[in-house]
Amino acid sequence: MGKTSTIIYKGDLRTEATHTRSGVTITTDAPVDNQGKGECFSPTDLLATSLGACMITIMGIAAQTHGFNIDGTKIDVEKIMGTNPRRVVEVVIDLYFPHNNYTEKERKLIAAAANECPVAQSLHPDLKQTFRFHFPE
């Protein structure tokens, strides 16, 4: 399978990660509360964002498989940090769906897919994952 990415430390608490297959790069910066400038995603921001991106991807796969779509769905991600040791203690994911026409079966498939995403399954059980599903009235 090979390597996933290559990361180079650029100095001043910044890194540049390059995705091996595509060549796409991501720059990280330490957050302002940990000696950085906060001008880019921090590594812990990427962890929380990865959970949201994984969830919506798996939900999209479930929707395609079952003949409906979630196009236009938006996710807001909130990362909550703790101390001793410094770590992410909770990720709150608010999911905003574009319409309210989902059947009860589709809503259950959406929720199941969110909980089954590989990132959610890979995180330590002590990290609280809060998912809130918002459908328009």
C-alpha cells in the first residue's frame, strides 16, 4: 500500500504534509494557546476535522447505496481541549441537512453511518464524540 504522506517541519511550529497519492499539501501551525500563531489548522484541529469529514463521507456512501442523497449537508466541528495531559477531550459535530424529506429508515441509516466511520472507531473511548443532527422544520 505504501506511505500515506510525508511531513516536513518548516520551522516556527509549522509543518507541511503532502499526500503521497495526490500531491495535495496541508500546512499546520501550533494553536495560539500553545505557542503558535494559529494561522492554519493545528494537528488537533485536523483530528477533529477528520472525524467530521469521515462521518459525512460514510454517510454519503450509505446515501448512494440506498438511493437518496445528502448533497449540501454541512458539518460544524468544535474541538474541546483538556489538560493534564493536554489532549482533545471532546469533539462536537453539528450536522445540518438541506431538507427534511428523509424517511425514518434514511435517518437511521444516516445516524448509523456517522457512528460507523473509521475515524470514530479509531479514537480512544475516553474522547467524547457528540453528534447532533439538525433537519429543517
